[in-house]
Amino acid sequence: MLRYDFEKRTGKPLYEYLYECLKKDILSGRLPAKTKLPSKRELARNNSISVKTVMNAYDQLLVEGYITSREKSGYFVAKDIETVPDYQPSFTEYPVLYQEKSWFADFTSNHMVYEMFPFTQWRKVMRDVLSSYDLELVQRAHFQGVGELREAIADYLFRVRGMQVSPECIIIGSGIEYLYSRLMKILPSDAVYAAESPGYKKIPLIYREHGVSWTYTEMDEHGIDIKSLRDSGADVVHVSPEHHYPLGTIMSAPRRQELLEWAAEKLERYIIEDDYDCEFRYHSRMIPTLQSTDKNHRVIYINTFSKTLSPTIRISYMVLPEKLMQRYLDRATFYSNTASSCEQYALANFIRQGYFERQISRLKKHYHERGELLLGIIQGAEKMPVKKITGDDSGTHLLVYLDTELPDTVLKWFAEQMGVHISCLSEFCGQNEAQYQHVMIMNYSDLSEDVLKEAVARLENIFDPEIIL
Amino acid sequence: MLRYDFEKRTGKPLYEYLYECLKKDILSGRLPAKTKLPSKRELARNNSISVKTVMNAYDQLLVEGYITSREKSGYFVAKDIETVPDYQPSFTEYPVLYQEKSWFADFTSNHMVYEMFPFTQWRKVMRDVLSSYDLELVQRAHFQGVGELREAIADYLFRVRGMQVSPECIIIGSGIEYLYSRLMKILPSDAVYAAESPGYKKIPLIYREHGVSWTYTEMDEHGIDIKSLRDSGADVVHVSPEHHYPLGTIMSAPRRQELLEWAAEKLERYIIEDDYDCEFRYHSRMIPTLQSTDKNHRVIYINTFSKTLSPTIRISYMVLPEKLMQRYLDRATFYSNTASSCEQYALANFIRQGYFERQISRLKKHYHERGELLLGIIQGAEKMPVKKITGDDSGTHLLVYLDTELPDTVLKWFAEQMGVHISCLSEFCGQNEAQYQHVMIMNYSDLSEDVLKEAVARLENIFDPEIIL
């Protein structure tokens, strides 16, 4: 006989509680398929509840197909109900579909030095925003991003990069990839995109993801090779004139001029200027952006706070030429802004109060020392057949040119066996890998002195015949 | 003679300060184009600084092209420098490229009732996260989204929707549009997408934006019309079985079964189940999701917190069948997660501590009353030729069927003249608008009693021959 403790129902309507008890028993298998259920009258009597209550519960179960009713013969548990044991989520239960490898030292990508994150100031601005802002935190933000932040960014760009930018032409988004996806929608659909080779790996990946037609262009010591750009037939090109990744090239002034002229030649040619780590230049000052030099509205300026502040603060931005801005307004206004409002306000204050620039100079000092340190360690590694080392004048990675016969793949494999994850310049090439062999790229931003020393020592062993070969 | 006050240089290196002064004077036009600059010696003497200092400053200006040097004759301000007045951003300066219209009453879209946002609890969880979390806040989050939140969502989905979902198959993103864009990359590139007609306007827009091939399918009173779905030749269909927008239809159990069967017939057929406002059902209980009924891994479940919590908390999620999850892992792991980590942790705690469900029931009560209120007001509006009103059993909008000859466009125009923004069912149709004429859709979620009364009174006037016709 089915009896339930209606004391336990904690404010729920009787019928709902009964419905849940029955459903639970059906799902747990306590009431197996095809079981005949007590009549409404009987169940009501046993639980001293009204027939109406039972009826409501049964009806709901009928609607949801847990039970069936047969003319004259009453109610039955449905045939093919999958019974489920009471579900208690716990990590062991889940298939872990993805696992990240861990390394003793990972030189393949730059992580920020988390310990250096300005927790105190960030917590302060976040708390301020949380307490002093109210409806702004919940009202749909402007689809281009919070106005205060766009103004703060415009001021910052003027102060630090001498750029004159209207907040009205700034679009804030949660990450470069996202902004890229928005951008591709307002550029001509038949545009051919160019990625630098060697160059930042993510760009070709993004092009592929979006199924646009794209091509590679060559680099030389002054930056992107304009001839190869022309030959490629591209309309849109992604460049980082201030600091090429991974080559570290600063695009020369004449080359910048050539590039801008190339863009000006056709109406729908554009340059995407990725200014990703302009802040980290150690020996000379920053060079003005293409965006600020361009008179023909062909430059789209992109930058992010994820690299300078924290990858978890998903705030990037792009500055559009007015023509493109107009298109964006015409076509994309139905998209909501994707970045958190609270963090946008917080960041605006973080910049306004000078915390951001202070943090930049802290990081700059830190990265510079870290780079010098690694440079010294490698120079001291006698067994390592180093031809030359470049990249110590800016950014957060070094290029180590090796005098070796070891193919890059073998070099990497040896390194991996010793828990050191490195990448080689050749991996960043879409074509002509041959001329970029035997160059290790070492991103050092978040590696401690001990790790650097030990890692280089391990790499050194690769070239010690007694140990490896 | 050029003299600068080196007292003002506030710790900057002399050469840098001099460089800045000169640059400033060049840009401001104080040193016009082609002006001959004093020789290094002279400038050094006048400012009692070393020649080396002047040299460094001049060199930097040369590199950046602000000045030129001529053999034997010295340094000159470059020819074509654009002089800029000292820049002080202020709103008046900016071209305002986009302005949102404002209305006395806007029935065209649902905004949350901002005053009802649980500020106290949200601030609490945010503050807790800010103070008790540390590195988690800055370390790159799992690309699928913060684990804690995915677990909290899995538990929530089980508690509230009886769904059994592994956090490993949940992907968190900043908004439905974003998740959609990710999803389209792992569905077959030649897939044909179907949008309901009438249906949620954003879906066709998203399809268009992504340039996928797509089509419309018809609706009937039981939900999506399977025959028209078959005829459309679609492989992927977007539906909201729990509550269709704008019709308000609950898809019937048999129709759900048919739909799942349709999907099972082919390997790459999928159903995107948008459960957007499942929580707001007033008279009956929620019906189990397609996702939990489906045995063939054909259902992609999508939902968002932007509608239930706040549009500024950009956290949405989708639950992928394992096959698609595997594809996502293979192909999209290079994308960073786009939602703010801090808010993801906060939301996880917000759900865990029961605040979320409490907020839902508060909103549910509020919206229900609001709906009843509007229903009453319209029923009381004698001059309005109301045939029937539907939609009061769930969600946050009513459908008002009118007995009128006025074309929808004219009706809307009259309403707009009176500051009332309404949309009509016919606007939500991709085809066969004819059969959906004369139905007003009234989203009421954030409109106060006074506004509702006044707005309905104004709408009533449209049908008062003495006033309008």
C-alpha cells in the first residue's frame, strides 16, 4: 500500500508533493513498469487526502507520460520509462572529455604572472562599482560597450598612443576572436584575407573557422613584404607593426607608408592593426600606430586587456573607421554587447584612476628583467649551439637561433621528453618553413628564475652527445 | 629661443621630457612645418642640458618623422605633420552615430524589471568571490567555462528540469548569439537550418549573419508542423517546445515525439531546443525537455541567464550531445571562454545558495500578476475590438487578436504617433503573413500599472472613430 509522509511536503501543494513522490518512485524503479497503481479513492484513503488531490497528481503524470490509464481497469506505470538511480553529481561520474597537458616548463605561450595581478586595486574598483552603481549594472548596456569605458579607452589611446579616437567608433567585445567574427560580417563577403607567414597562429585558424578565403604573405626584416602582399591578391591584412609575433620585427616607417598606400589604392582594402603588446618596449619608445598615421580610413585598430591585465577579464576592443562603423550600426545592432557590464565599469575606473598604467609599468619592468635573465642563462649555456638571440628589446619572448642539424620536430620531441614544451619558428609559417628552421621561440613571461635555469639546462642536454645521442 | 622648464619633468629622463615638449610644440603648431630647429649645441646651452640629451630627443623625433635633418644645414620640422589642438575628449565632440528611440510604452520587447534584480544577494556573492577567490580570478578559465558553474548548472537542470547532464558537456558563453556562432562551426557546413514561422526574429538574423542556408517551417496549434519541416529539407531546426515565441504554444507530447523521430531518421539531423523562459509557467507544471526525452543524441539544449537574471550578466550555456562535444573539443579548444570568470564563480554560488530559484519564483509571481493585470485592462477597454487574448498562462507577453480592418502597418503607425511601440504577429512571419494579421503582441514584463493603463487607453483611441478616423 502506497503511503507518503505529507508532513515532509514543506509548503508545496498536496497534489504536487504526491506527484513528485510518485514520479520519484517510478523513476527509481520502486514502482516498476506496468505496475497497477491504486485507484484514486484508495490512494486518497490511505494517505487521508482528497480524491481531487490524487486526481490532479495522476493527471500531471498522465500528461508527462509516466503513467497510462486504461478504460475501466485504472492506472498503470507506463511501459518504457527509463529508471534513473537518485542522481548525485560528483566529478568521478563524468567522462572527462578534455585534459590539458602539464609541463615542467611551457615556453609555447605567454601566461600573465598571476601573482602580479593588482588584486588590491582591482578588488577596490570592483567593490566601488558594486556598491556605487545600481541599475547600470543590470540595464542592457550599449551594444558597443559601456560608454564610460569607451571614453576611458579613447583617453588612454590618446595619452599613450597619440591616437585621436571617438568613443563612438570603439566596439568592446569579449575577446579578439569575438571581435574578429563581428568584423568579418561588415567587411565585404568576397574579401580575401592575408595572414603573415611566419605569424600569429590564431589568425589563420580564425579565417578557417569563418570559412573566408585567405592567403599567406611573406615577411622580411622590415615587416610584411608588400610585393608578396600584392601577389597574394588579398584585400584585408592582419599585421602587428609595433611588434610582430613571433619575429619581433618593428615595421619600418617606410614599410608602414607602403602598407598604407597599398590599402589606399582600392576602396575596400583594410589593414587590421593588432597592437597586442605595444606596451612592452624596453629600449626605444613606442612608434605611432598605423591607425593614427592613416588618412584614408583603412585601418581597423584592435587591442585587448586580456594580455595586459588578465585573460579572465574578457574585454577587448576595436576602433573602426567611420565607414565601417556605419555598417556595423546598420547591420549588427541586434547583437547584444558580450562583455560584463560590471567589469566594464570597473575597468573604466581602473584606467581613470591610473591603476592600469601603473600596472603596465610594473609588468614592463618585470618582463624586461625576466627577459634579460633568460638571455643571460642561455648565453651561459655553453653546450647549447646558439648562433644568435633576438627579441630582448620588447615583448615577452626570445628567439634563439641554433646552429644544429636536429630537425625542429626532433628537437621538440627531445624537449618534451624532458618536460619542456617549446615551439619553433617553423611552426608559425604557412609556407617556406625551410628558411625558418632551427629557431626556438621562448615565451618566458610567467616562468620563475629556477624554472628558467632548470629548463635551459635540460634543453642543453639535448646537445650533449654523452647524454642524448 | 626654445626653452623648457625641466623642473616640470617629474622623474622622466631629460631626453624624454625634451622629446615630449618638442613633439607637443610641433603638433600644436607652435613649431610650424619646415621651421629650422636650433642646433643641438644651442638648444643644450639654452636649457643647460647636455648635447647628448638633445641628440637623443632629436633622434627619437627623426625616427618618428616629426623632424628631418639636412646635411650641413641642420634639423627642420617635417613638412606634412597634421597639427592637432590639445585634445580634451568631451561628448559634444563625438559624432553620435546611433541613437535609440524612446517610447512612452514599448511592448515590442521584454526587459527585466530592473528594480527586482536581487542586488543584495548578487552583491553578496560577488563580494564573496572577490575576497575569497584569488588566482582563480585571473588564471585562464577552462575554455568551456568555469567548472563550478557548469556543475551548478548541471544540478539545477536536474532539480528543475529533470535533465541528466554532465558538466563536461556544458559550454558557457557570453550570450546565445555567441553560442550559436560556435555551434554552427561544429554542425555540418552544408546543413540547412530551419526557423519557425512565426518565430523568434533573431534566429533568421543569426542564420543570415553566418551565411548558412536556411528555410522557414510552418507552425500549427500543436507546435512546429512536421510535414512542412520535412518539405523544407532542413537538417537542423530551432524550437522552443516549452513556450513558443511569439505564439506561446506548448508543443504537444505527440508532436515532440514526431519531432524526435524526424531527427533520428538521419545521422546529422539536430534539434536546437531553446528553453529560454521555461521558468515562467503559471497554471501547469513544466513539461520535460526534448533533451531529456531524446535517446538519439540529436538535441542541443540552449538557455541563458540574461533573461532570468539580467541582460548584463552575459552568461548563457548550451548542452551538447557527446558526439558534438567531441567535435567541439577537437576543433574549438583554441577559443578562450568568453564569459567573465568572476561572474561565473559568483553565479555558481548564487545558484548553489538557492538565490537563483528564489529570484525565479519572485519574478514568476510578479510577471503572472502583471500579465493578469494587463489582461484585465484590455478586457476593460470597451472600444478595443478584441476577439480573443491568449498567452496569459505563461511567459511575459500576451497576444491580442483584434477584429479590425486596419492593416498591421497602419495600426503600428497610429500607435507610434501616440508613443506606444507595438509589434504585430505578422512581423514574426517569414511567409504566409496573411493568416497572422490583426494580432498585437504585448510584452509587458517591465511596464508599470500606470503605463499599462495609459498605453491601452491610447491604443483604444485608435479604434475610436471620433478621435482617429
